[in-house]
Amino acid sequence: MMETGVSDSIASPFLTANTPGTMKWYGWGVDAGGFEAVGRPGLWPYAKAQLGLGESSPATLLPAPESIALPNRRVSPEIENALVAIVGEDGFSCGHRDRLLHAYGKSTRDVWRIRHGRVDYAPDAVAFPQSEEQIIAIVRAAGEYDVALVPFGGGTNVAGCLELAHTESRFVLAVNLRRYNRVLDIDAISGTVRAQSGILGPDLELALEPHGLTLGHFPDSFTYSTLGGWIATRSSGMLSDGYGNPEEMLLSLRMATPAGMIETRDVPHASNGVDPKRLCIGSEGALGIITEVTMSLRAAPIKREFRGYLFPDFASGIEAMRACMRGGAMPAMTRLNDIDKTHLTAAFRRASAPLEALVARLVKRYLRDVKKLDLKRACLLIAAFEGDAGAIRWQRRRTERLYKHYGGIGIGPAAGNAFAEGKFDFPYIRDFLIEHDVVVDVCESSTVWSNVVSLYDDAMTALRDALGAGGRRAWVGCHASHSYAAGTSLYFSFAFTALRDADGRIDPWAELAHHAAVKQAALNCFSRHRATLSHHHAVGTDHLPWLAAEAPVAGGTAVDTMKAVLDPQGIMNPGKLTTRSGDGRR
Amino acid sequence: MMETGVSDSIASPFLTANTPGTMKWYGWGVDAGGFEAVGRPGLWPYAKAQLGLGESSPATLLPAPESIALPNRRVSPEIENALVAIVGEDGFSCGHRDRLLHAYGKSTRDVWRIRHGRVDYAPDAVAFPQSEEQIIAIVRAAGEYDVALVPFGGGTNVAGCLELAHTESRFVLAVNLRRYNRVLDIDAISGTVRAQSGILGPDLELALEPHGLTLGHFPDSFTYSTLGGWIATRSSGMLSDGYGNPEEMLLSLRMATPAGMIETRDVPHASNGVDPKRLCIGSEGALGIITEVTMSLRAAPIKREFRGYLFPDFASGIEAMRACMRGGAMPAMTRLNDIDKTHLTAAFRRASAPLEALVARLVKRYLRDVKKLDLKRACLLIAAFEGDAGAIRWQRRRTERLYKHYGGIGIGPAAGNAFAEGKFDFPYIRDFLIEHDVVVDVCESSTVWSNVVSLYDDAMTALRDALGAGGRRAWVGCHASHSYAAGTSLYFSFAFTALRDADGRIDPWAELAHHAAVKQAALNCFSRHRATLSHHHAVGTDHLPWLAAEAPVAGGTAVDTMKAVLDPQGIMNPGKLTTRSGDGRR
């Protein structure tokens, strides 16, 4: 068996020019760099004030990847030969780096542990199938040889979906779908695309562009996440207000389960009993591997405009968002920052050109003196309008009328464009801070409009209380986005600076425990409010303790009801979405 | 045990003033009448030309309900006492009329059989629970005593959901939910309503009206169907283009299964694994009884305008509908009639006032002479616009620009209003024709835009071929409605006149067999086109033979995967949504 497989090099020959390879083992993205602090004059002053961090803060050095100890690899020539027979020598690896690359997803916990040299789980091998036939054969072989399978899309998950939380006695195979990434068919009349589940966001959109079509799904992970992953985790993207979520865009799919295929037809709506698509959506690899996916598309807009608005406070911004949803004036995106996130946004701006700075000063004076807006307390809302010029004008007019009613004041496209440009940067910024021993993470929920402000207040208090334990310097902020007729999501970002001993050293595991306590405080708060454990980050291992209380299905979970038939051996992503102990066997 | 229960009288004291009682045993609605042929001068000439039917056509006499033989009733004092202990004497009946009223739904097959005195199935008793506790207790008792349960909402189903197709050896209890019909909570801030599943459409909308809110779900069955039934069957309403379908409006629910409760929270979107709501949506009573339901609402529109448009042919109308969906100009409703349905619509119009007749003549001349529209081949499209005056203007302008591009010509609100007024009349017209020995029925499907015209052509041919067998006079027409980004539904209506022997008598069972052959031809055609067995009428017993091929789940159906855990005894609506033979036990 070869010790080095296809993914040992970062840029894989199997990927198209537009497809980045597997991300680097120690954080987000493929490059060594990612985020540049220079050119953002507000950054260090803000970080110093909030987190006690300065330009002189030391950056932790990375261990050499070869030096990181992985859990012992189970060796089984029989299983390995069977898998090589399916995917070929070049589609199989049990090399150290491949095991390392498939050990975790990209959560803060994952990145923190791996940067500090700790890997609690690693698959025994990785397979890179290239066809549905190979995927089906892998699932069948796994049943035959009692192999546990962990489907692996872009590897971007931040909830522990890719890690086995329990010690597994069986051979564990990560099934990396990045070579299973072709567009199979575009039906330009119907506005649909059929593709293999391993396709990445940019590849899919690039294939649609010549047809004037778009999927319109732009999660933060867009560059590195896969179509299948979006379905399996119930993802949501930046423009979900306008385009809906992938689960609504999904027209049909095929999923290989240990018991056989789930297969649906390309029908826009059916009254054909319990919808089999819905057994696959959100299944997080625990029932099977999604193979072919057909998505319903939209016309690519002629234009998209991001604009900024300031509201006197968070609650009035929420009221404005609610009024828009109720009044049918919803932009394709609305994102309301609370005070702290508004200040953070300002601090992260790139250096202004002199003219821009002048305009900003004049606008500030106008807002303060004429509009009587308290800029220290104002909350920034970013809205996106799209379509042709007439549609944008119409949407803006209706939206701004409602914004105005709730005290919102337009500050033009600059703030909007700054947001749009930095949209996919957050994970890089997180890694940059982690490098400086600041633990940065997020947690998000959703609730009905009447409970939004109350949930916001309580969760902020819970987070602040938890963050400050031990005297750590901390920051927390929130934005509301992803709105629906009945409510919206709240997305909390938090950061705390690791404590240092007299020698200036940190205890990474004490900080990780603190991080877990903070997340637990937030999740408990969500649960008390009967809000959800996650709006779009999945359950994984991190949120599993809250699942059964949130959505009890006859004393278990939804997946519990199906696992006995679809995965009787419990080989699919063991321990996920199930309340049964151990490996998910029944 | 009393032989007469609550539902022996048509107008039940348990229902609110706004709630019609259980429908009459021999057809749609509660009244003896329902449809008036007088005042529609075009009706008889059209019926005569198409179906050989005239004003002198005899109407079949109804049997006395008491004379209709029901299958022998299983008697079990033990079970009956247990049920009375739960729902009280006044909530339980095993009387002849109650058994008759719960024997069937309201499909053509159902109405035809019962009018000809044939009842193949009847429950042994009917329970009328009034609370969730009673429903849970019924499900529990059913498990204990091995009783088969058939949930019964409004009794409007047209796919055989309410009839057991196989002989059942166990005691069978229909669970009528019409006393379980209260609004529990309206959250006017969030725009949500929580109600008991047995509430009827009008009661729900009336409760929302003072809050300026609407659910916006208006199926043909609106007056008599229930909230729980809409969810359990994946229903769709007239305005689904604008409001979506109930499955999208559903915020949360509770369902009592034999294994315990399924319960979800009021969250607008969650990434919490496989969505438990989705196990209940479309479950057609085969997994449990839906109890409390929370729906997401919309602002009631200030105004709703129905307007008519004529297109040169069906295909150009379809293109216009597609362009609207793609171009984001979708009215709240679009309904495109084919040629035959356009003529039918014209024939069913009420007598015009003299002035209206003059205008119609002038419009016709204009269309023919100026617009060069072939009125014999023109297809009528009805569109609904709603909102405030500005929104309607905006929607109309964008829509009509696209209509014009595909040859559509506006003919004003008269045709639209005629449609809106007659919207809920179809089942009465069907019954009126059945009374005259004309078998009238519908079947509907959905497919992607690129396949719509092809499916239309093939299904029309299949229906015409099947209808004409035996030399019967027949009519068939179609409309497209319920559009989505990727496609639309096609709704076929057909009618054939029963053959008469030399004595002028019909053989009702030969006609029923002919009817079955016609439906089978349509369903086979849908299946060949990989379209769905039903867009919004459910699977029931009538469409079950096509289910496993349409949506195979590891060789079975979606419900098969859950039944073993949620309903291991197979007591819930046996034989539904499952490919397992017999009573659905495993």
C-alpha cells in the first residue's frame, strides 16, 4: 500500500483550474497567508482596546505536520485491497498527511487543536472516488467488511461533522468527494443543473454563468465547500433572503445508503408521501453519501447593489427587517450588526483614500447634527438589492420607506461594498487571531420575530458572563441575517485572549476548555429560548447534546427512526445525529 | 354502546358558526343542492356537444343511506369501553350513519360507489377527540388493543387516503378531528398561528383577519379541509405561486405516533439534522396523528385583482409563465387553460348582462380583426396580482411586458373575476354531472419546464385514447397552474358519459372500471415522463402502485424506513405509503 496518496500535494492535479485543492492542514484556505493586518489602520487599536492585543503580540509557531502524532492506524490489507480495487491506487491513501488532512473540519476547536499538535481522531485511510459507481461500491464494500465511512466534502464544517467523537473499533475510511465534481447537465430551459456532489461553489457558478443562470448560494465557505455538503448540513448563504436555502433549491438527488439507493425525480413539487429528499437533507453523512444532485436555478441578476444604513439601535433595525418581510419589500440580503459588530466592521475597514475620508467626516457630522443619530450606539445594516435597474429602484424605494419609519438612514454603497469585498475573509481573520492566541468563534441560532431581541439580550449576557470567567479579555458581537416571514437568525461572534502565565506561556487545553464552556453557555441559552442549536452550521459532534431536546422524535432523533433500515450496521458517520450510544449500531 | 353518535346530525353542535359540519354522505358539501345549471346559458349546449348530455338527461336517484349495506362491524366491548373512557360517550360512535360518513373520502370513485350503494370499507367506529391528550390516549390505546387507526380531517381526500384497501383483521377506528379545531395562539408580531389540526380553512382565515394576517392557502377543498390534512397530504392552494405550499408555511408541529411524540420548535430555519417536520409532512396518517400545528403567515393583501389574458396557444402561454418565474415577475397566481378548458370556462359563464355582452362582442372583434388572434384556438390565462396599489401596478407591468412578448393579450378583469367567484364550485359541478351519469375526474402532475408541453401532449393523447374506449362520449381539458422556478403542474380534467343498454340503464361497475383504466393511463404516462403521480392530491390507495418507482428509498418507500420504529405494530392507516403487503406490519 502506498504511503503517499493524491492529496499529499496541496494543488491536486484532479481539480480544475477553478477549484482550489484541499485546504491546508492547520487552518482555512490553501495559502500560507490569508489575512493582512497592514492597510487596516483601525485594526490594532481596536484589538488592543478590546482584547489587549497589539502589534507586538507573539504569534504561535506551528508544529511540523510530520511531527504530529495521529491515533494508531488500523491496518487491514484485505480492506485496503478491496478499496484500491474500487478507486484505484491513485484514489486511495493511508499516508500521514492525508490522514491529518481528513482528521478534522475547520472549526475553531479543530484549528486550535491541530495548531497545538493534538489530533484526537484520524481516519485509517482516505478514498477519492470519481464516479457514482465507485461511491456505491465503497458503501457496499464498507457493509461487507464492516468499515465505518465518513463522507468528506470540502472539509469546511465547523460543528465536528467530520470527526468521530467515540473511539471506533472498526476500520475508518474518509470518503473525499473532491474528484467527484463534474457538472453533468444544465437544462437552460428549466433552469436546472445536475452535478456531482463534490463540486465546489465557484466551479458550479462558473459553469452556470454562460447560461445567465445562478444558484445564488453564497455561504462564507463558498470557495471550499461542496454542493453535497450544503445539502447534507442544511447550509444557508448570504443571499438566502432572496434565493432561499439549498434545501429549497434542491430539485432531486440520489443518495447511496448501505441498504440501497434513495432516488427522486426532477419534479418541482409532489404530493407523493413523505419526501425522500427530506430524509437526505441534513443527514450529515449518517444515512448515506449524496451522489448526484439537481438544483433549481435563478436568472443571474443584471446588477447587485450593496448599501449601508444606520439605525438608532439594534431593536429598531430588527423591527425594520421584520416590517420588510411582512411588507414584501425584502432585499436579497439584510444583515444588521449590533453596536459591537458595527464598531468591529469600522475597525476592519481598509485605509480610506483622502477624499473618502472627507466624505465620511461630512456624513458623520450630518448624521450627528442633523439626524441626531448617536453614532456610538448606531447599528449598521447592510442590504443587497438586485435585478435590473427598475427592480432595484423598486425594491430600494419600498425598503427605504420602511427603514425610514424605524429611524434608518442610508449612508450609501461604501459600507455595503466593503462588506461584499470582505465577505469570504472571516475565516482568515479568525485564523490570524488564533495565531496570536486569541480564541475566536461563532455560534448562531434562529427564532421567531417576537423573541429576537429577548434572545439577543440573553445570549449576549450569557456569552459575556462565560467569556469573562478567569479574567480573560474578551469581545462579543452579533448580527442578524437570513430572514424569513416568521423570524430571523442571530449570529454571535466572540473572541477571548488566552491567559498567560508568568513566563508568557498559554495552556492551550485550559483555553480550549474555556472555549467549550462559552459555547455551552450559548447553546444552553438557545435551548432555554426554544431557539435552534444552529441556523446553518449543522449538528456534528459539537451540538449533538442539544439535539434530542430540540427535536424529539419518539424519544430519539429523526435519524434514529431511519438508521435501523437504511444503515443497520451503523457504518455511516457513526455517532452522528443519533442518541444511541457508541458507534450508532442498533 | 350508543348506536347514534355526534355526527348523526349534519350540523354538529360541536362546530363553530363558521364551520360547516361533516359533508353529506353522497358527495361534496353539506347541502342537498350545490350547483345550479340555470343561469348558465352556454352549459347545456356545450355538454350536449361534448358529452351527448341534454337538459332531459335523467338524474340517478340516490339510495336511502339506511339501506346501504356496510361491511360487518367488528364488535369489541373492551375496545369500545376503552375509547369511550377517553373521548366520552358523546365523542364516540359506531352508528350506521357515522360509519357510512367515514367510509370514503370524496374522490369520483368514492362518490360514484356510494351513490350506487356500494361501500367496500367502513370503520368499526368513529372517535371525535377534543384535545391532544385524547388523541395521544387514543394512539396509546390503539397500540395496547391492536386497533387500526384512520385519521380523518375534513374527509375531502380524493386519492383514497381514508379507505383501507386491504381487508383488515383488526378493529378499525376512524379518528375524526373536527372537534379538535381551536386556534390556540396568534403571535401577531412574528406572524404565526398555532392551531389544532382539525381546524377548517375558513375558521382559520377568519381568526387571522382581525390581525391583518392570512395563511394564503386556498385549495379547491378550502371550505371543508383541515390544517392537519393539508400537511399530511402535501396540499397546494390556488395562490401557491405567491404564498408557497403549506409545507413551506409550516413552522412547527406535534405529531402523536405509536412510539411517542414528534415535536419541533418554532424556528424559521434550522441546521439540526434531518428535519423531523419533514417526517410528518406527507405522512398521510401512516406514521401518526398530527396534533398542534404552527404556521407562518403573511400580511393580508390590501387588494387582490384577477385578470384574464388570451394566448395564441398553450405552448406560448407556458413560455410566458416560465419567463415570469425566471424574470421574477410572478403574480400570486397564474392559471393557463388549454383550448378545451378555455371553451369549458366560457360555457360555464353566468348569463351576461346586456352591456357586458356588448363589450365582450366588441373585444372579440378587436382580438380577431386587430390582434389577429384565432379565438377558436386561443388559451385563457388567469393571473392574480395582489398587495397595495403600487405593488399591483408594478407586478402587472412586469408581467404584462412578458406576456406581450409571447403573444398574450389582456382581456380585463371579467374573466378573472368569473374564475375567482367559481373557484370552489368544481366539486359541485362534478357531483351534478355524476348525478347525470357522467363520470368526471381529474389527475394532476408536475414536471420541469422543458418537459411541460411534451407531457401535456402525451397525457392528453393517453387520456383521449383511454376515455374513448368502448365508444363513450368524452371530454378532456387541462390547465397549468402552481408554478415554480423549475417547472409547473398540469391539471387534467376529464369526463365521459356512461354507456346505456337498450333499456337506458348503465352498468355502474363497468363505468368504474373504465374510470380506473383512464386514470391508470394518465398515471402511466406521468411515470414514463418521470413526472409525479400527483402534484397535490396525495398517494392514498389510488396512486400507491406508482410510488416505489417514483421515489425509491432503498427498495421501499420513505415511510417504510420509519414505520419499523414509529409504528412497529402497523396500526397507523394500514397499507398507506408502504410497499409492504397487507396491513403495513413488518
